[in-house]
Amino acid sequence: MIYIQALELLNVAVKHDLVGERDGKVIVYRKGTSQSNEGFYLEEKDTVAKELMKDEKGQTTLIQALKEKGVDFVPTDYSTSLGIIQDMIK
């Protein structure tokens, strides 16, 4: 999944109340580390989307939860648009 698709998934999850949002940031649960405590944090959507694009389990979990709410998430296919842009900058 590319970044813009992960951001799209995150926004749909927020819209359907699967992910909390406050002041434009999303609520995420973080495990504790030597530098931070375990718990809930407000994170920038950009940061979470970058993590989600690499996290297949997280993607699957959100997509399945959306299905259970009757929402069939299909990420936008940007391959054609990306190809056109790549050709333009060559």
C-alpha cells in the first residue's frame, strides 16, 4: 500500500469511528519503550499513515473492521496517475 492509500484508509476509519480523532490528530495506542510510557497518544495523521502503509496486519485489521460496519474499503488506484506524473518529470 502506498502512503496516499494508507492515508485514505485512515481517514475512512476515522469517519466510521474506528479510529478516534482530536484536533486533526488520531488516537493511537503505543507500547512502552525506554523513552516513552505505554498508553494512548495523539499522533499526526501523516505519521500514522506512514506507519500503516508498511503494516499489512494493521491494514487488514482496519479493512476487516470496516467490513463489519458494512463499509467495503477499496483503495484508490493511483498507478495510472503516478505513471503519468513520472513520464512528465522525465
